[in-house]
Amino acid sequence: MKMQIQLPEKVKYIINKLEAAGYEAYAVGGCVRDSVLGRRPDDWDITTSATPMQIKAVFHRTIDTGIRHGTVTVMLEHEGFEVTTYRIDGEYEDNRHPKEVVFTASLREDLKRRDFTINAMAYNDACGLVDEFGGIADLETGIVRCVGDAGERFTEDALRILRAVRFSAQLGFEIEGATKRAIEQLAPNLAHISAERVQAELVKLLISPNPDYMRTAYSLGITKVVLPELDTAFETAQNNPHHMYTVGEHLMHGLVNTKPDKCLRIAALFHDIGKPASRKTDSDGTDHFHGHVEISEEMAVKILKRLKFDNDTITRVRIYIRYHDRQIEPDERSVRRAVSKIGEAYFDGVLALKRADCLSQSTYMREDKLDRLDKIRALYLGILEKNQCVSLKDLKISGNDLICAGVPQGRKIGEVLGRLLEDVLEEPSHNTREYLLERAKALQA
């Protein structure tokens, strides 16, 4: 199919150089898909009939990125481009790795081994678009479909099961029927995939334009394997005036009502994950979830550690969850104290999660709740604008100043600084060096 795609100059150079040496070469995969959709590709992959050693002979600077599997990185002015030899994967033995890789001279054979039709297209300026498996048709109709037999593709690499949902969420596409049925049948194979690979796909899904497609992962049996806590949430009702969804559906709406920030979306997914374990129903049939915040925080940390998330992400998510249900009075003093307690680095995220939580509940008292949040945010912005002190680092006095003023070194320094901060949170005008030194002396008397 003759279709014009604007290749970057360096990609053109690599393709032209390989062709001049007598080989075939094409841009391939996601970069072609995104170009057809009018999106800017994150990176450009190139496939070629040249073997790795032949690639290395054509270019001056290369890196043996994955030479056993046919991939060489070509360096052009400090920028790397992965160039991979056409290949056929041998039998897969662990739902992930082929036992062997066989190089081939056929582009079609190479495209045939790829996961989805929308990722199995190639392009160069001379031949135009190579679309052997209906990728363009599936892009036009909004379908995620496996290349060839879906069962075979998912058996080769079980992570493709989660990738199908991720691409669906990123593009707003439906998963095709046979592909969906194969997912339902083979989802248990995800148990063989490393936590790191699962984590990477979950994050891409969560920060996509459709993070609530996590619901699809639940309905197809994927979360039962990688995130069983979510299944329990979907099966837990919330018979309470403040709610109109199951816990799981409430979490899905929470995702949609947050911006695509990784930590915020993760916190939205898990902020009420402890509700099933805390649910109590009173004699009127009303459900209550006392202590669910503490349980949710604890569960979220366990899940994130299981999925091998980094400590910074875990810390931020747990703070968002810990304070998302904490009451803050809409007055300046209360907001200062809340910012000091929660931390200025996290307060904006906590407010964002509070708003998403509110928007994902029933309409009961919703306007009052949102109005309260608006007032709190306005007060917070005013505190920032006036540079009011909300932490020890903002105090106009330091530990060294206290030592010079005669306060004994050690724990006492921290105690006095804490008392001074309390004073300034109560009355911002007290944050002067003169006042604080006098106050410190009085505290020592």
C-alpha cells in the first residue's frame, strides 16, 4: 500500500545506507502505527534483511544491544537506533523466551511473528507501507487483533495478554473477539511473567487516556492473576448514601477523575482497596468501612512491593492514600497545619485524590464537598503566595542558631524547633529571627 510517512532524517539515512549496501530495510512496529494515526512516535525501530555482522559492517559506530536476537544499535550523533535482522522465533519454552532465533530473508516472516496487526506494519519511502495482516483496517475500525492465531501469540509470550489491554486503553480500541477469548483462556500464564514486566504494562495502562480499561483486565481474568485484590473490590458493594458503585467501580471512576500522573493514578486505583476487608453492615443495611484507609495503605504498599515498584513511588502513593480521607477545615490555620503534617511536596496530590474520590461517589452532598475542597485549595494557594511557613525549613531560625543561643545539642534542639514551628503555624507573623530567638530562650527558662 502506497502511503507517505514522514521519516526522521536519521531513520532515512540508516534505511538508505542499508539499501545502498544491497539489503532491505524498513521502519517497523509502533513507530509506523503511531505515524499512521498522526501521532509522534517515541522511538523508531528498523528491521532489515542484513545480518547483525552485516549491519555492523555498514555503519561506523554500533553497539551490540542484543546481537544474539539480531539487534544492533546504530549510533548517529549520540542518538541510538535499534536495527534488527528479519527473524523467525523458534519454540517458546517459558511463556516468554524463544528457545532459538532464526534469521530470515523474508520481511513477511518477520512481521508474522509480531503480536498485533497494528504493530506488524513496515514502511520505507521506496515501497511505501507493507501491511500483510490488515493493520490499517484494524486501525480504521479501532480493533486490537493478534497476528494469526491468538492462542499461539499469547502462548509465545504471555505478557502480550496484558499488552492487548494496554494498547486498547492507549488507543481507545476494542479487543477483537478471538483475541479476547484467547486472553480469557490463557490469562493464568501471566503467573510466569516477571513482576517488573507486569509493572511496566500496568503503569502504561494507568497513565493512558483510558485508565478505567483496567475493568477490561478484570472482566477477562487478568487481574485475578496479577492483581487479585482488585477482583475482590469489584465484588464488594457499597450500600451507603455516599456511594453508588461497587468498590471496584468507584476505583475505576477515581482513575478517570485524576490527571495522568503515575503516582496519582496508582493511588486512585488503590485508595479504597482495603474496603472489602473493613466492610460492616448495620441493622439498617447500611455499609460502613471504618479503618479502611489504614488497611488500604498497608495493602497498597504490599502490592507495590510485590510488583517491584521503587521506594519513591511507594512513599508518594502511601502518603496520598493515608491522607485522602482526612478532614481539613477550610480555614487558613487548619490548612497550614495540614500542609505541615502532609508535606508540601504531597499536599497538591492529596487534594487531587480527594477531588477524584468525591467525583466518584454518589451525588449526595457532592456540591458541598467540592465547595469545601475549592475553599481549601484557594487557602493553600494563598499560603504559598504569602510564603507562609509550613515546615522546619521555612523557619527563620536553624538548629545552629539555637546552639549559639545556648540550647543544648541533641534531642532538645529538635524539640525546640518543633515548638517554634507550632507557634508559627498558629501565627505566621511570628516567623522572624528576633521573635524566634526570644521564644527559644523563653522555652529554655
